[in-house]
Amino acid sequence: MSDKSAKPEVAIAILYQGDQFLLQLRDDIPTIIWPGHWAFFGGHLEPGESPDDAVYRELREEIGYDAPQLELFERIEDETVVRHVYHGPLVVPVASLVLSEGLDLGLWSVADIHQGKRYSARASEERPIGAPHQQILLSFLEHRRIEQAALVQDL
């Protein structure tokens, strides 16, 4: 018997080139979560699909990217959704990605992330990052800072 009260699950990816992070400007469709906001690439798990498989599938579908390596950063559950957050390097130029979902895509600097908004040439205006996405990125940045400090301390 299936559990009708189960929360939807999504697999999303923090993709980075150095200290910049790839985000998607979501479509302006009122029925989707975070319309018109910058967010991560990724999406819902298909029935019977693992989060690992879902994140790779979503990246192929949304931007034509075959990620060479992704690692689970954290699993976050709130009142409405379970997010499986992966991270890994973006090893191709952004210009080589084919956007098939969303209004725009772009690399965000750490300053952009802290500011919480960024200009989109395709939307011709500044748009905000979704609140949970900003919080996840800030947590990821702090995690990386702590890891790097530990590496330096070990030298």
C-alpha cells in the first residue's frame, strides 16, 4: 500500500566552477515552486528512482550536462519536500550548456549569493534567488570554508 502522505522528493545539484555557482532562473509559471526565482538545476524523483539517478537524469534533461562526479552534500526535509542536495564541478564552459527548462542560467559569485539577487539578460531584469536555495548555498560555502581551513591546518 502506498503512503499518500509521503512528501515529494527532489534531487538538486550545486554545480561550481572555482568560486562561482551555476543557477537556473525558473520560468514565470505561477503553478511551479519559486517561479521567476534563481534556483538549482534538478527536479522530482520518478517513481522507483534513486536520488543519485535522478540528479544525473535531471542535469542531462535540463542543460544537456553529463556530470562526471557528484557527491551528496546533505538531505534536507521540511514541511513540504525532501531535498537531496548534491555538489560537483561544472567541467564544461557555460556557453556549451543547452538550456531546455527555465528562463536563463548563469554563474553566481559568492557576492551575488550573499546579495540574494542577480541580473538576467534573458529576463532583462534583476531577479531574486529562492530563499531555500540561498540558504543551501550559504551552508555549502561555510562547509567548504571549514574544510579548507582544516586542510591548511594539517599542512
